[in-house]
Amino acid sequence: MVEIHTGFFADSRGKKQMNELMKVKDAISAALDIGLMVNAGHGLNYTNVKKIAAIEGIRGLYIGHSIVARSVYDGMEKAVKDMKRLIEK
């Protein structure tokens, strides 16, 4: 199993973010090609998670920090439901 670091994707914008997204996709593809299970995470939040969640082959996403931060204002149940809704789209 491997975790693909998505922090550079999460921290970038515009064309640079698209380049970082391609790097994430390439890393996931390479990992799957050699038989690894793939997780991804770091810096994922409610505005950027959909692009990563849409990539085929990801087993799990690490998004705890964003959920916990939002739960301070919205409560844990709503924060989790909102994130799950974004991932499932």
C-alpha cells in the first residue's frame, strides 16, 4: 500500500494545480500498475477533494484535518456528511 501526497496539488492554483493533478494521477497509475493499493491525502479540503476523489483506483482519502476544522463551526456529523457528499459526486 502507498499514500500519494496531494499537498502540492492542494497548495497550488490554476495551471500549476492542473500540472500537480497530473502528477498525482501518474503516481496513482504507476502504483496500481505494480499491484499496490493506493490512498491519497494531505491538504485536501471541501474545495479541492472532488478532483482527487474522481481519480479511479484510490482506496482511501486522508482528509481528517479539514473535517475536524469545519466541525468546530458545523458539528462533526454535518462536517462528515458534507465531505462524504463531495467525495461521492
